[in-house]
Amino acid sequence: MKTKSSVFLLIALVLQGCLWSNEPEKIPAYIRIKNFNFTSPSELGNNSQSISDVWVYVDGKINGIYELPCIFPVLETGSYEVKLYAGIYPDGMHNVRISYPFFTSHKFQATLVEKGVLEVTPEITYIDNLKLPVFMLEEFEKSFVLIEPSPQSDIDTLKIETDSLPYIGKYGVIYGKKDVKEKIDWASVEEISISDPGSAVFLEMHFKSTINFYAGVYALNGFGGVTAILDLVLLPRSDWRKVYVNLTDEIASQPLGTTFKILFRGETNGAIDTNGKPDYIALDNLKLLQMK
């Protein structure tokens, strides 16, 4: 009898719980976003971006993170402040998403109506507290370039070529030779001094290549010591891709007073493609950013 009483009590509690949760469900409003409209000041390069998702806050509370393009529900209805932040894949890793710290947010007062769909195209730019001038801005449009071969590089020639794609135009390409394995080791010409090693540091760049190669930094300790810190492996691809290389931890791990050079390192295989081109690494729109 004691067991039966326990069962009846459990059933009664479950039924009571069902009654308690049987309140009318809220009918959401919806917001639709196809893409962000990003505008870069001319001194910070062109308007290229690779925004993957949107981070949504309603009245200061996180609503969700949504891959673009998207339409998402908002349970609040009425007038609310909505903030939209642009999200990226840091280091090109699709299993990690962050709100890019160098972009502004898009803030507006939204009137949200049940079942209504509000279409928004967020307008963003770079934040005001970027350290200016930027450490490096290389678009390969000038007569001199801001990267050079290191003593470890077997290849010391960079060619300037042209592509008609938006935001590319002229770009730099480092070619290998047929049937010869050669080391590519190129770094920024200028040494970079980071005043606040704890603040975010990102390298934005476009690339395509026929080989795996690394993007990272050379750390120079001021006494002749040079350490290569290889942050990210970039895989071969025949089309242009923009990536955001997060160098924050690599730079913060070094002692104060260390200076840095951006580093690109790989090794050609001596292969020739169907068009008769040897192995190569092509780069464009190199932009190194840090907060003040």
C-alpha cells in the first residue's frame, strides 16, 4: 500500500505540474538579417569582411547567436533597445565563434509586434579606440611592399599580380620552382612594438595557396634572440579567403619589451598545377590591428 500511495502522489504532482505550465505561450516577434553593411575608413583599407554570424542583445540581455542569413524569434514585444554585434570565426575555426572586438555594434530602438517580421541591415565600422596608425596595412598597390624574406627563406622574390575580384586588385604572390622543395619564410619589414600586450591583436588577411603554410609572429627579445611562434595553419585553396588571425595570446606570452614581426612560413613541394603554375602562396589586404 505504501508503494501505491507513492505512485499516486507522483502522478498527482506530475498532473499538477502540467496544470501549472499550461499558461498561454508567448507569441514571438521576429527579426530577419541577411548581412552586415561594413564600411572601413579609407585610412584603414577597403571594406572587405568575412562576418559569419550575429550576436543579438535585447535590452542588455543576450537573445542568441545566429548564423547569417537568419530569422530569429524575440519573445519580448513592444519597444526595446536591440544591439547587434558582428561575429567571426577566429583563425578560421568553424567550431569557435566570437564577437569581433574591432567592429562597432548596431544599436536601435525596435518596435516588436507579435508575429511581425522586422528586417534589419546592421551598419558597422571599426571602433574608435583602435591604435592608429595601424601597425601594418599592405594592399600591394604601392611600389614597395611591407614584407620581405627572412634569412631562413629559400625564396626571395615576390611578384605582384592582379585579380579582378572586389577588394583584391593587386596582390603579392611567392612562387616556388618545379621539382624543387623550397622553404618560404617571409616576415614584415618593420618591427612592431606592442604597448599593452594584454589587449586584443588580430591580423586580417586574404590568402590563397597550393600548400599548407603558417601565419604567426617572430618574437625579437632585443639581445639577438629570435623565436618563431606559429599560430595558425592555413590549408590550400584555389579561391580567395579572408581570415582573422588572433595573435593576442602569442604576443601576450612574451616578456615586456619584446618586439614582433608578422611571419608567413611554408614549404613548396615542387609541384606544377594544370595551368603550369608552380606551388605558391598569395597574400593581400594584410592589416594588423590593436586596441589603444
